[in-house]
Amino acid sequence: ADSRSRSAVSGSSEELAERLAVAEEAPAQEEPDTAVRDRLSADGANARQTEMEARLQLRTHEERVRALAGRADGLDRAAR
């Protein structure tokens, strides 16, 4: 049993050594260009800002509509 475990360890260490040699021979990966990521991040921030401004503008218009409707109702009641 002891010789089997030694041969298994020896076999796995040989496999690891081979994998290490292959990895060392592989060309080093260059750092990815972050320009695209940075541009997309800025585009996302701009889109969120635009959406927030549009929502605020919509809410302002809705409040104005409610105020005008209330005023119209008040004038209508006063006219009766």
C-alpha cells in the first residue's frame, strides 16, 4: 500500500511538473486594455444621470398638472 501511494504521489508530481513547464512556456498575457471598460462605465454613469433628470422632470410636470387640476376644480366650484 505504501509503494502504491508513493507511485501515485510520484505520478501526480510528474504531472504537476509537466503542467508547470507548459505554463512557463506559454506567452505571458498582457494586461487587458481598460479603455473600453472605462468608456462603458462613463456611458453608464451618463445614462443614469440622464434617467434621473428625466424622472425629476416628469415628476415636476405631474405635480404641475395636479396643481392646475386642483385650481380648475376650485374655479369651477366658485363659478357655481
